[in-house]
Amino acid sequence: MPDFRGMNDALIPALDSNDRLIEARAACDIIGARRPTALYRLIREDRFPTPIHIGRRSLWVESEVRQYATRKIRESRGARAAA
């Protein structure tokens, strides 16, 4: 069992009690991406939240994915209103 006593808890965001970890397919569904490769492209471009890794699984914090989607909606609607 790993020893987490030396970790700085201030650097670790707390999960809301309603929050959960989701897989790539669920993250794609939320943002409207067709394939998980789109997520990794956005991550490489520093435009999408990075996943956490548990074993070999990559999981995203659902609230972070939803915040990304909300921001993109606002940007899109704001751009149309300015045009």
C-alpha cells in the first residue's frame, strides 16, 4: 500500500460528494467528441483537463469535463452575439 503521508493536500483538488470519475467514452459524450483520440489531442494542445491514472485506466473528473463543455458553449454563443 502506498504511503501518502508526505503528499501536499493543498495541491490535490477535493472531489465534490456528487462528483465522480468517468472514462474517456463518457467524457466524449459530454463534449460531443466522436473518439477518445480527440480528448488526447485537446490535452496535448493544453485545452482539456488531464486525466488521472488508476492502474492502466485514464479517468476524468466529471465536473472538470462539464466545466470545459460549459466554457465552449459560452465562447460559441458569445462569438455569435459579437458577429
